[in-house]
Amino acid sequence: MREIRIPAFAKVNLRLDILGKRPDSYHELRTIFQTISLHDELRLRDSKTAGICLNINGNQSLSLEPARKNLVYKAVDTLRRELEIRRGVEIDLNKKIPAGRGLGGGSSDAAAALRGYLRLTGGKIPDARLMEIAASLGADVPFFLFGGRALGIGRGDEIYPLPDVPKVTFLVVSPSDIHVPTPDAYRWLKAPALTKIRSASKLWKFCSLTWSTQGSGLSNDFERPVFQRHPRLAQIKRALLQRGATEASLAGSGSAVFGVFPSPAMARRAAVGFQDEQTFVCESISRDRYLRKVQSAP
């Protein structure tokens, strides 16, 4: 029986600027995504039984939820309807990316499911339609179809590739007992209504960064409100800097915090100081490398 294995890489937000609240109640943002080597793995194979069978390993809470709630299930179900495929599929999702930590694990899993199912079935869908399906699943999902370093605007679902930067080492620290729901983070932010005057200076500053091939300083507008409610996350950021990180930031809306280190060895030494937390030493993944990984996996 043929099996497709495909990695689903995590991401960090190198910049995350909230320009304001839009009339449709969503927030207008500008962000720079970067994929990192921490990843889940999906295995897809044809099944003799009808429907979608999703097995989740490595995250007990996710494995206990109804399969239909999972983005992997929704992604494959959407493609089956789009391609009018009736035969069943069995999917194993092996989780390593901590859920609900701002690392994009669920969105990446969904994108990997889209690519993996198309490879398994030999189905063909125009890129524009695939991006549309991805956006319907979640704002970050379109980014994970291509990975690397990219600009996200609007709700983060309008994606434009940016020049890749030299490989960077990250130490990701994931607190075991702090979960920050994204809707809560936006509510705590109390973003003002979007206006041209209020957002202009932030917008032009952000635009200048997207042309840089040297990267840019980390920045995340969620840090202030999230750190106010979870002071330990601010302590983790300070500890990363004290242990040798050149920069550190909240990952997405949290609760993971990551630091940039000069070398993997320094990151590994720093990780020893976070024995009560889950830590991952990883590196940035360029767009070319990302596409080779997701398109050529067996």
C-alpha cells in the first residue's frame, strides 16, 4: 500500500505589527514569517474503508478531540469534495510542535495535509485555488504551502515571499502550563480602530524591513499585553538574553518564547537552564529547502 510521508514545519514571527482593528472586526496586521526545523510528520495512505481515519500521536488532548475538528481532517475532506474522490484515506499525525503556543503547528499540519493528499491521489489543483482553500482553513495556512521567509498582510493570509536570510539558530522555550488563546491576546491588545494617520508610521517602517536581506530586529505587538498577564513569559525572555541570545521574542500570540543564538552549541547550553519547560534547539528553513522537504519526502 502506497504511503506518503510529509513534514509539517513550525514557524516564528520575526515581526508582528498590529496596525489596528478593521471595520469587519478583524485586525489589520503586518508580519514576517520564518519557518524553523521543528516539525510534525503526517503519513497518508489509501484505505479500503470509506471516509477519513485520523490518528494523532504525541498530543493526548488533540487525540481525544473529535477528528472532524482537526484542521488535517478538514483539509483532506475539502480536497476530497473538490476532487470528487470517494475512496477512503488513513492519516497518522505525529505531533512534536506544542499546540497553542504560537508556533503554527495546526496550520502547518493543514498545509502538509493538502500537499500530501494531492501527492497521494495524483490530484491537480491550480495554485490560486489551493491558496484559496488554505485560506479558508486558517489565516496562517497559505504561508505553510511555501514556507521560508515571507510577508503576511491583512489577517496574515495574504502572503508574499521575502529574500531568505543566512541560517539562524533558535532556542524555542514552551511553558508547559501557560496557554494563550489567540482571541484573548487580541482582546488584551485593545487595538484602536484602523486609520491612515495612526498606522502610517508603523506601515512605512515595516515596509523598509521587507527589503532587507540581512533580517531585522525582532518585534511583536502582543508582548506587552501577554507579558502583563503572564509575567513568567517575560522572565523567560530575559533569561534567554542572559544565557546568550542576541535577540528574543514571543512566538506569535504565545505562549512559546524564542531566542536567536550565535550557534547550536550555545543554544543547547542555554536550554539546560529551562529544565521546567519544553525546549527545542532548531534552525531556520529557507524556502528552497522547505519546498524540497515537503515535495520530495517519500
